[in-house]
Amino acid sequence: MKHSAVPFMGTKEQEAQLKAVIDAHRGEKGATIPVLHKAQEIYGYLPIEVQEMISEGLDVPLAEIYGIVTFYAQFSLNPRGQYQIGVCLGTACYVKGSGDILEKVKEILGIDVGECTPDGKFSVDATRCIGACGLAPVMTINDDVYGRLVVDDVADILKKYQ
């Protein structure tokens, strides 16, 4: 199991919130997924430390918790950066070179898809069609949309956020 490059920074308040959620669901059939959802709302992601708390609190094997977290796409093992980058790999974008755009983003930031930079500033995801096919290839950074990209545009765009 690969740990995130970003150290776990949970607070006592978050831990208290999670314990309250676990206590409210303890003994309920099918409680694991609702507790995982709430935990992700509290922490923003589900690091191993949080999975261990849920495992102990609900008396569910850690392997089962990890299996659920890695199976369902809505759960994340890694924190999200202050700036969440999405590179569209939908058909129109991919045909026009979004795969190369994604590789350049990963190269500049030194992280892979689904990861966050150690300073917590950037995270990268490969997305499916975002409905901006006329602007292909497209990259988003939070709510900002960048279209008709070429690889040489990536460095200058990222500099705006550093």
C-alpha cells in the first residue's frame, strides 16, 4: 500500500467528529460506506490513519475498508491540492493531444494522476469529457478552464498558481 507524499495532518477536532460519526453508526448493518463518506467529508480524503480508525471503531477488517475505498471512484486515498488540475482525456481532447498535456503536467509537478504535491498545492486527475469539446484539448484548474492547449502552454499556466 503506497502512502501519500503529503503527511497526515488530522486535527483533534476532526478525530472527534469522526468518532461521533462512528459512534452513531456502530452496530448498524451496512454502516461502512456511510461512515467512509462522512470521513471523507471531514478529512477531504481517506488516508490509512483514517481507515484504521474506522476499522477499529466499526470492528471491520482494515482489508475490507481498503477494498471499499479503492473500489469506489468517489473515495480518494490522497489529499486534494489547493489547485485541483483536471486534464480531459475524452475522445475529442485525447485525439488533439491531451495525453501529452497530461504527461507535461505530471513532469513539471513531479506527481502522478491521483497524487498531490508534497506542499499540498497541486493535485492532478485525468478526467472524462467536461463538455468543452470545441476547445479541445482542455485542462481545468479548480474553476478555470484552459482550452486549445499545446504542450508548451502548460508551464506558463502552472506558473500563474505558484
